[in-house]
Amino acid sequence: MSGTSWETTRKHVRALESRLDSKLSTYSAIAGQITTSNSGSLIRDGSTSPRNRDVMSLEEEGVGGYKLMEEEIDELLEKLSATLDTLTALLNSPDEPPSTSMMHAASRHRDIYDDYRREFVRTRSNIEQALQRHDLLGSIRKDINAYKQSLPPQTDALLAERDRIDSSNRMTDEILEFNAGYQLAFIDDPVT
């Protein structure tokens, strides 16, 4: 194993790790935007908030490049894995035995790769869950709005009248209970 090929491969590994770290940071920021935008999904009147509209347009356009970012990160992870395999092959070369520092460095690079892979999978899962939640809430809101729009205008007036009647009935019940309490008080307290 020549020292230059080891050093060249190791520099390539570090460059890939640096690029991957930068891409993962950006990807995590996009994931944060998507998950926070989805947590406050729809406003009560059925309209969507500006942040929610951004998420929908991002989803339609690949979420501001989140799909493109996923592809780039996947590609970088594959390149890093292949380069780490090359680095490991250099360590296993029968020409020259590796030093402990070389073995430690290769092991550390493999650990970093594993951490990046786990972070990427976790972040991608969070994005998918947020988008699924958004889709579910959006379809429920659409169903509710469609149902409300299918009701004839008379139904709204009848429902409002029913609410007024229910309120009147509650008030009457309260008055009757109040009067019954007074009657019991007069019966229990004889006039002297």
C-alpha cells in the first residue's frame, strides 16, 4: 500500500463527508420547514394558511428540491460507501501492513458514514410522515367542506332555529328547577 494512495483516498473520503454534512444540514432545515408547516395545517374556515400553501406547492414541485436533495444525498452516500470500501481494500493490501492509526481512521470514517446514513433515513422518514399527515388532514377537510356545500341553504336556517329552541328549552328547565327549589324551601320552613 502506498502512502500517497492512502492519503489521496482519505482526502477524498473527508471531502465527501464534508459535502454530505452540508447537504444533510440543508435537508434537515427543509425537513424542519415541512414538519412545522404541517403541524398547523388548516385554519377553521377551511382556507389554508400561507405556510400550508407553501408546503403544498413545495410538495407539488418536489418540496423546494427536497426530492432532488434526497437523490443527491443518496448519491453522496453511495460514493462515500464505495470510497470507504476502497480505503478498506487499501488496508487489507498484503504489500504493506496498516498502522493502528490507519485502521482507527478507517473505522472512524465508517462510523461517520453510519451516522450520516441513520440521520438521512430518520429525516426522510419525518418528511414522509409530515406529508402523509398533511394529505390526511387535507382530505378530511375537503370531505367536510364538500359535505357542508352539499347541504341546501334551508338546512343551515333549520339548524340555527333548532339551536335557538334547544337554548330556550334549557332556560325553561333552569327556571323550573329554580322554582321547585323555592317550593321545597317554603314547605320545609313553616310560617310562624
